[in-house]
Amino acid sequence: MKYLILSLAILTTLFSCKNIETKPKEKAIENHLHDLLGMMQGSFTSEIQAGIDSTYFNISLHMYPIWNDKGNFLYVEQALNARQNKPYRQRIYEVTQLNDSMFSSAIYTIENDSLWIGKWKTPKAFDSLSMRQVSKKEGCEVILKRIDSDYFKGQTGEKSCESTLYGASYATSEVEIFSDKIISWDRGFDDNDEHIWGAEKGGYIFNKLD
């Protein structure tokens, strides 16, 4: 009886080891989030494009990391280059990785945003801004795909981002991110899908300054 019990114990051990060896390993997600964030942050300008084509404005774009203890957030500020003290857009982006090659850039508006003009120069100032003071723009996140090590491309949902600017019904954003520039094409459309606002020919080309 003792030998039977010992034999069963050995067989059980062997089968257990076999199961462990044959169990498929979970594939780890390749983390390219750091690369994407590095390409997105900095100061940019569309001055070169505006100098070539007068239908485009000379616009400054600043994107700098904030809230390092909360996740991957960027403060974003856009203005006419000659009027940087009066930006027309202030946002917070939250960038997350969805899988090996897909990423999401969620967008938040800021309560009393005029208080934060120019604070991209001192990102630590945002430590006093709480999540209760920002609002997520549902349906306006940009889903990006990693095409190459230095190239990401994406867009919003087809009609998921509501907008009432200049009588529009919804807005779309198409984005391309390179190591030295960002191409961004924001447009608004009415209920009949007629183009209401935004560049007509293509996206703004923002060349990185630093």
C-alpha cells in the first residue's frame, strides 16, 4: 500500500510539472508610451507653413508634462504666435497605452483656464490644480497607432466628439506625430456634414523648437 501511494505521488508530480511547462506564457505588452510622450512634449510652431501658405496662421503650440504622480498628463496651450498671452485653446491630455501598438489621448477642459495661461513654463504650478477642476470631453479622445519607432498616427471617432463652435454639430481631429513635428487637422461640421471651421487643405504642421 505504501508503494502504491508513493507511485501515485510521483505521477501527480510529473503531471503537475508537465502542465506548468506546457502552459502558454502571457505576452508582455511592448511599452512605447515613453517614446510617444517624448515626441509630443515641447514647444512647436507653424511659422514655416504660414510663411509658405497664407491660408494658414502662424500658431504656437506648447505641450508639457504635469501631474507626474497621477499618470501621463500634458498641459496643452495654443495661440497665435503674436498673441501668446491670449491663447485660444487650453487643454489637458491624458495619454495611455491600450496594447502593443495602440494609444489613447483623452482631452480635458480646464475650469477658469485663464488662470493657467503661460504656466507651461512652470509645470509644477499644476500641482495645485485638482481633477475636480477639469472635465473630460467624452468621445473626443484621439486613438493613435504606432506606425514606426518615430511615427504615430490617429484620429477621433467619426462623429463622436460634440462641438457647437460656430454652429457646428461635431468635430474631428486627425493627428500625425513625428520626432521633429506634429501635424494636426481639427475641423468642425454641421448636422449635414458640411465643413464649418478648421483648415480646408490639410492639417497644421507644427515644427518642434526644442
